[in-house]
Amino acid sequence: MEAATEVAEVVAEVEVEEPPTPSHKKTREEPVERPVPTLDADFWSGMLITKREMDREAKKVRYSNLVVFK
């Protein structure tokens, strides 16, 4: 019984409250003024042409992976 009492006293001494951790407030960065990009008239048509080419290539790859069983 004496050993249990000693252990309880040691545990009571070890359990010391820790101070709360400080909260970290995020510093707010000033928004960076960026110039608005100007797009030329051919930008969207170029994007569309590129997308169509990529779709064609993807279709070729899909069809090339097909196997015909006779």
C-alpha cells in the first residue's frame, strides 16, 4: 500500500499544468496590383484549335487500343 501511495504522490507532482500555447494570427498581406493581361483576338481561336487537335489525338489513341476479335 505504501508503494501505491508513493506512486500517486509522484504522479501528482509530475502533472503540472502547461501554459496555453499562443494563438498565431496570420498577418494579412497587402494585395499585389497586377496588370490585367490583354488577350489578342487569336487567343481563343488558338485555344480551340489546340483543344481539337488534342481531342483528335486522344481519339486515335483510344481507337488504336481496340482489339477486334473475329
